[in-house]
Amino acid sequence: MATLSTHVLDTMNGCPAAGMAVALYRIDDGGAALLHHHTTLNADGRSPDLAQAASALAIGRYRLVFQVAAYFRARGVALPEPPFLDEVPVDFGIAEPGSHHHVPLLATPWAYSTYRGS
């Protein structure tokens, strides 16, 4: 079984995205099924609860959904309605049993970047 972690950095303010919500879904032919919803990332922009809930992921397709607009609004950023970025989904696949997948996100209200981390 594979493991998963995430780390979100707020590149607008130059800090971890403490307080951002993230959800984990499994994707299959029937759509997306919610596996775990964590209401807030910790002070370091990480979710230990997500790592624990996703400690044994099977081979397959998954999605992390980051609540970017809600996070920046909570920080006092004036965003249009609708915001340019609201929820940011990151779809990824797990092909190797026993592998670790780290999915970092760098985010502003107008842009984001992700990659497979270590």
C-alpha cells in the first residue's frame, strides 16, 4: 500500500497555508468518492490527519481538493465573486505499491503550482 502527504505554501504571503482545508477523494469510473476531509492544515501547512487516513492507499487514481479562495478570504484578501481560483483539484495516480507520494501545493489567489515531492 502507498502513503500520501501534502504541504501547502502561501506564496502571496510567504508562509505555510495554516488553516487551509483539503479533502482527499478516490476517483474511479463511478466518479469521485470522498475518503477524508480535514478542516485545517496545521501551522506548518501540513495535514498529519490526512497522512494517517491515507496511510494505505491502493493503486489507483486520487484527487486532493484545496480550498484556496476560502483560505485567502479568511486572511483578509479581497477576492472577486466568483474568485479566479476557488477550489484547486490536483489529480494524481498511485501505480507503485509501497511508494510514498508527497503532493505539495504553492498557491496564491491567482496561481498555483504542484509537483511530486519527496
